[in-house]
Amino acid sequence: MAVITIDKVSRWFGNVVAVNDVTMTIGPGVTGLLGPNGAGKSTLIHMMSGFLGPSSGTVALDGQAIWRSQQVYRKVGLVPEKESMYDYLTGWEFVLANAELHGLADPGAAAERALALVEMAYAQERQTGTYSKGMKQRVKMASALVHDPEVLLLDEPFNGMDPRQRLHLMELLRRFGADGRTVLFSSHILEEVEQLARHIEVVVAGRHAASGDFREIRRLMTDRPHRYLVRSSDDRRLAAALIADGSTSGIAFDDAEKALSVQAVDFQGFTTLLPKVARAAGIRLYTVSPADESLESVFSYLVSS
């Protein structure tokens, strides 16, 4: 059960601060790392993988500093966003070289397993320079998995993959997380993160903005009204009853959704009030659904705050 601990970490390049006093813990399971372009995601991943040292603070795996620790490197697999590869090598040669660099007892067997895992055995004799972007992503994945790491760090791993390849990789990552590995990935496609990661870490302008289940994060945003779509047997009477209570700040009829759009300033108060009001008035509730608890809404609120 590998745990990465980032403690008061900053990283600067000359006068540019890429990561500013970040503290977070990444444990077993699948974690999504989110942030706008330039927020510091890649810098954090490079420090977690040992390819970059922090300017201040510590990045540790199970209590041992990662930077310049050969033993820790053996436990970590990295899939970087950049495609820099040796184009003259075949896929097999590329993954085999990584197996040999790790000093594995049987590098050939390890390379074979890794390529089969990402469904790249069929193209392993082709030079990587002839690969599509999605194929390069998968062979990079194979090289990261060749030594069977406890920790897997992926920077935009789904780039260039077609839908089938994307689904296969998502299922692979789910399996790794369920097996107790520590998996962290960044992605600019929020739908992928929402489907794959229950736990998210958000960085904005180099700072740590939020951590946890995105639904719980949304409920903690008490400065922003919660929006709900409510369908009932009598929308007009229900609206009149709800607007009289201080837990709501606005109600309108959404023509597109054919439902009441309710803004609730008191989440607990509204969720308690709604069934009571409906029961007292003899109104049947058909659907009550949050309209802004998606990861996209949460991310938008965090970035704009």
C-alpha cells in the first residue's frame, strides 16, 4: 500500500513559481489530478516520479524522499505527456530497454507481458516513429508497467487514443486501483476523470485548491447556491411553498428541462424542507436532481473563485 506524501512543496524555475507550498497525500486507488493549463500538474508529477527535485519541502514515498533515491524509483512507473521517444527503436526494443535498465531477472518476459497488457504485441516489431499518437501512448504505458510498479503516475495518458483504446486503458487503471496500487493521472477531459476517479486533487495557479470526492467538495462550497431541477405534480404550488423559506434564493421554470430550477443557499435546510412541503401540500415529487454537482461544475467554480 504505497502512499506519496507531498509536504509544503514549492518548485520554481528562475523567477517563475510553478508550484507554491503544496501539501497533499496520494494513497492507494485512482486519483485524478486537475487544474488549468500551467497550473503545475506536470511539475508535481515529475517531482512525484523523481525526475525533478523540489525547490523546498519534501516529496516522499512511504516516508522515504523520492528525489535521488534509486530504491524508490523502482517502485514508480511514469507515463509523461511529452512524446519524446527513440523513433528508430521498435516497440519491443523500447520496452525491453526499460526492463533491462530496471535490472529485471527476465527482461524479455517482462517486456512481453507489458506489451500484451496494453494490447501492443501486434505492433511490437514496428519502429516507434511509425506509430500513431495513441500507439505511442500505449507503448509508453508498457514501459511504465514493465517492472510492475506499486505507483503509477500518468500525465494526460488518454491523449490521441481512440474510444476503444481509451475504454481499455480506463478499465486497466480501475483494475490497478482495485488491486491496491496507487494510481494518479491528469486529464483535461473532465468526463474521463469523473468516470474513473472518485478522489480528486485540484491545483490552480500552482496552489492546492481542493481535495477529496468532488461531490463532497461541492457541498462544502457554501458561498455558492446549489441548483436543483425538481419535477412534481404541481410545480406552481410547490414553487410558492419553497420560495417562502429562507433556504432558497430563487426559483424559475426551466422550459428546456420542463422542471423547476431551484437555487438553494442552505443545502441541508433545502433537502429537509422539500419532502416536508410536498407532503403537507399533497404534491407528488417525480424527480429531484442536482444541476451543478458534476465534476465540470465543481472544477469551474474552483478555477473561477
